[in-house]
Amino acid sequence: MNIEGLRYARAVSTTKSFSAAARAYGVTQPALSNGIARLEQELGVTLFERSPRGVRPTADGTQILPMIVQALDALDAVVAEARRLALPTPDTIRMGVSPLIGADLVARAFDAARNLDRPRDLVLREADLTHLREDLRAGLLDVLLVPAVQAMPTFRHRVIAREPVVVIDPADSRTEGPVELRAAADAAYILVPDSCGLTTFTTELFRSHDLALRTYPGEASNYRVLDEWARMGVGAALLPQSKITRDHGGSRPLVRAGDPVEIAYEAVWDNGTALAADLEDFVTALTQLSDEGTGD
């Protein structure tokens, strides 16, 4: 079975786009589509269907794609372990961090690095998502902790933690309880430059639920200013719960059908380095520490 076809299928499943998956792998869209077609012919099932709303798995694809992901993860683990045995590994882990990542999660990352079989020092770099992704691709960083808002299908990734999202809308005084996502769509939202992942999250949240996103004509410089402006009544804002001002009285939990709306944070790393197996252990430990921290 063609491994590249499996990787292409995983990339399309992650990006929900044939063109985005092709760009990630540096191949033409016809080449990627042909690779998936050959895989489907081998398997005897169709994995994806296209519609005006994008690409989604078929009923068969829904069953098989998670198995493809597991198989590729196992293969990548074999390769990573072989590289660890064959190549010397550095004493540090260089970790890029989005501004949205909280100090508690960073502290857990330090604990995870110290508790590896071969303890590592953690070297941090906080920067915009674009710069972090570029540095990971260039080998200048080993792992990222970022909001799970944009797929990097040629890299390994795992969700580390989630946190609730709140609405700040002083103009809405109808209730003090949670606000349903559909009702929240009535407000005009202040956005920030798409550098930390918050604007991508907000835009995709509304789009994926077929809701129009009304926006304030101006723009805040970062999520801290976004909080201040929303408090002043300039417009509404969506923020992770940990990023609102502690004495904020105008924030309300955002829910959909009664369930909390959450933003996910993920680790992203390159499986093609000598550190890959250690990074796998590091991410596993960090996930466990995060689950303990949230009581999950």
C-alpha cells in the first residue's frame, strides 16, 4: 500500500481541503487527488465527498480515516525511535508559544521536559503564529504550543488542553447566564490581527455553524486591547476564559445547545528530527499533566 496515499488522505481529513493538503505537501492538486484515488481503488471504498460547503468524509471514510491516522502514527513512532537510537540528540527543547497560551500550560511544559527519561531544558520563544510556523518548518524550533486553528498536516500534532470561551458584550443585559452561540451572533465583534489565532477561531466558529459574523469596522492590536475595548462598550468580543480581566463583570460563558464552546490548544512537532521520539514522550507527559490540572 502506498504510504504517500495514506498521508494525503490524512492531510485532506485534517485540512478539509484538497488544495490546502496539496500545498502542505508541496505537490499539485491533481497529483494529490490521483494519490487518494489510487488509495481508494486499493481499499475498495470512497473516503471523501465534495460539496459546495467543502470536503467531508463519506460514511466509509468516517470509519477508515481514524485507522489510517493510527497506522501512520505507529509508523512515525518507529521512524522516530530509530532516529533517536542512531543520532545524538540535543540537551534542550526549543518551544514556540502563541500569546494565547497561558502561563499554567507553559509551567506544565517545563515539568514535562524535566521529567523525561533524559531531562531537557526548555527554551521558550513567544511570537505570532506565522513566525512560529516558519521557524518550525526551518528547524529553528522543535515544538509549538498553539491554538488548534490551522492545520499543518505534514507535522505531528496533538490537542493538549481546552478551555471555555466567553462573550464580552456590555450592550447585552438580557441575562447574566450563558449565551447561546446563535444569540451571540446578534452582536458586532471586535477582531485582532490574525497573529495569535483568536480571529481564525472566531471566524471559523461562526462559519462552521452557518452564522454570519458581524464585525466592528476597526481593529484591536491584541487580545488585551480587545478585552479593554469590549469592556468600554466599543463592541463585543470572544476570548478564552483565562484571558479576560479578573475583575471583568461583563463576561458570560458561550454555549452551543447548552454545551460550553471551547478553544483547543495543540502541540505541533516535526517527526523527522533526532528529537522526534523524545518530543512524543514530552507531548504525552504534557497531555497527562494538563488532564490532571483540569481534573479530566
